Amino acid sequence: CEFLPPYSPDFNLIQLAFLAMKNGDYTRLAMTELSDEEIYISLLRALYIITPMDIFG
């Protein structure tokens, strides 16, 4: 049996990356007005603006 601590975003660094991506300018676009290709490009841009400092807080 293995003991696991309770869930905490502090221990899950990917949550900080997702937060930075959600707060980026590129994700504030109205996605319903964009084509599938434009949505994909917007998400890629949001992904690439995340820095290591965003991930580590």
C-alpha cells in the first residue's frame, strides 16, 4: 500500500502551466468566431508563451 498526499496544485506543476495558458491574450479570443485552424494556431501560440517561471510560480 502506498500513501499519497491529498491533491494540491502546488504539487502538480502542469496546473500552473495551464493557468498561464488560460490567462494568455491568445485564449481570450471568441473561439466560436474562429475556424478550426485558427483555434489550433491560437492554442499553440498560448502554449509557447508559457515560460519556465510561469510553471514554477
